[in-house]
Amino acid sequence: MMKRRNIISCLALSSAAMVTPSVAQAKTGDPVVIAAGLTLDPIFDARLAYEHVDQPLSDADALTLRTRAGLELASDIGISFLVESEATLGIINDFNDTNAGNGIEPFSVVADPENIELNRIQLKFARKDKGSVTIGRQRINIDDQRFVGSVGWRQNEQTFDAVSASVTALKPLTLDATYAISQRTIFGADAGAREAFDGNFIFLGAGLNADPVSLKGFAYLLNYDAGQPVSLSSSATYGLRATAKIPVAEGFALELAASYAVQKDYKANPNDYSVDYIAGSIGTSIAGFGLTLGYENLGSDGAGNRFQTPLATLHKFNGWADMFLSTPPAGVEDKYISLRKKVNLFGGFTASAAYHEFDSDAGGVSYGTEFDAALDFKISVIGVSLKYAKYDADSFAVDTEKFWLRLGYAF
């Protein structure tokens, strides 16, 4: 296991590196001009996170501190270079971080292992209203992150060793493409074979903005190298997503979203299957309350093959208790309602709540239900997040309660 003193040293060095005149400037949000047409922008992001998990035969308490520190050098001709470190320190370690040596028994899982790594190092060329090209280890968040995301909820971020490009000069048409050779996971430097999954990954997208409707066609081709824990997850996914905001009356509009995709075996995957993905939601704002009704179905062929999204920011979907990070063999159907309210009292805060009903796609099995709630606000420059999830199991997994308190600061 990684030595604690190394993590503490990394955290200290990250903080010390920030105590410079550049940082004083960066706190205002403005990069520092170091030469004609050249700026330097320090990066600093710290988050203290407490997570409690309560399950029938185990529980967990985790208090972790994550820092990211780096620099971005940018020129006025559109070329920039960014480098960023990431370090996570475990303060209270009564949890299973999924890596060997961290009390795997008898604790529940909190997937925030101690870690030091090079989070991002990238070279980018961008032209306003034209497009961009980025090469190197980078953060990739595509659309709503249902298929590809950085898993920002966890302390250690998911990044990719990739070349990515976008074209915005063909409005109303937009194009984006990524070729990646490595998925740098949230499990960190001590995760052995799970630290990174290598292969050939291609993400393609073509969008059309036909106001008030936006359309996006996509393809995600995942070809994992043989012999890895995820080598059977190689798949090809093709789909279409549509969103629209339709005014109905003054101050009242409907926000609509719908997606359909089909996923098939790809390259060395020995399974022969084809499964569907269907999602739809309708939202509106009533008396300052945001209300959304939604449906999502990750299909199954009834033989154990099911629709998977191994590169997604999964915490955003199918309940915050994270019971469905891997789609069950019979698939999953999620019917949900969510409510959100922004209140301009006591400095302002946002409250939200959601209710989910989970069933299988094949076999008519009732999995369970979940209630989620969150409160987000700021105290001076510190972001505060309180979050709660309660999953009541019927015939999948176990009853689970989770609570989070997070304090964050970034410039």
C-alpha cells in the first residue's frame, strides 16, 4: 500500500506550490500575464469528503482529502499546455476502498482509495467558433456523461490517454471524435491491473441544433486489450439523442429529452448479443420548483448479456446509492421523479429530491426503490454539499443508506 508520508508530502508540496504571487492573482479568476501573448493560470482544487454507509451486515465511515494542483500555459494563438497532479489522503479509513490492504473486511465499499498520480497532461489547440484538438491525458465529458465521463463524484478522477477533436465551424452542425488508448480509472495507483484499462476506444458524435430541437448521433467503440479484468466488456454502441425546450406560456416551458441506442459485441468479445437502451424525460418549472419525470431502460437479452456503460459517470444515473453501477444480468428499468428548488435566502441554496422505482428488463423482477435528497450552498468561498440516499431492496442487493458531507474550494 502507498506510504502515508508520501501522500502527505504530495499534499504539502501541492499547497506550497500555490503560495506564490501567481496564486494571489489566480484567486481573482484571472490568469497571470508572463509575456506578450502568453499567460500562466495556476490550478488548485481541494475537497474534504465524509461518507457514511449503512448496510445490514457491514457499514463504513470514510473521511478523505483530495487535492489537485497544476498549471496551464496559454498563448493568444490558441495553443495551451496543461499539467495537473492529483493526491488523495485517507483520514478516517474504516471503509473498503476496493484495493488490497485497506480493510476490505468487514467494511462496506467507498471507492476513494489513497492515491498520487499525474491526473492530466495535455497539449491543446483551439480556435474560437472553429473547433479544437487535444492530445494527452485528459478529462472527457461527453453530453450528459451517460456513456463517457470523468466520474467527478469520486475523489480520484477518471481520465483518458487520448486524442480528441471537435468542429464547431459548420453550425448548426457540430462534430466530435476521440481516439483513446487507455482508461485511467478512479481506483488509483495501488489498484494493480485496475489502475488503467488499455485498448482502442473510439468515440464519435454528430450534432444538429435545429432550435428548439437538438439532435445528436453517436457511436462508442470499446475494444479492450485481452487479459484485463474488463476484456469481456468490449462493445459497439450506436444511438441517437434528442433534446428540446418548448415554450408553452410566459415563464413556462417543457424540457424534453429522449435517447435510443443499441449495443452489440465487438472485436474479441466472445459473446454474441444485441441489447437496447431507451431513456426519456419531461421536465418543467412550476412556482420556482423544477420537476422532472423520467424513464431509463438498460436492456437484457435474457441470457445474461446486458447494456453496460463502463466509461460513464455512473453516480448521476439510477440513484445515488450506486446499487446499479454494473447493470444486472436481467437489465434494469428505472422510473423516477425528481424535484429541485433554488432558494435565495441565507446566501442562497439549492435543495433537491428524487424517488426511483427499479425493476428488471427481463423476467419481471422488482429490484427495489430509492429516495435521494441533497442540499447545496456556499459559505464564503467554500462549497458545501449534504447528500442522502436510501435504497430499499426487494429482490436485488441489500437495504442501503448513505450520507455525504463535502467541503470544496477551487480557483
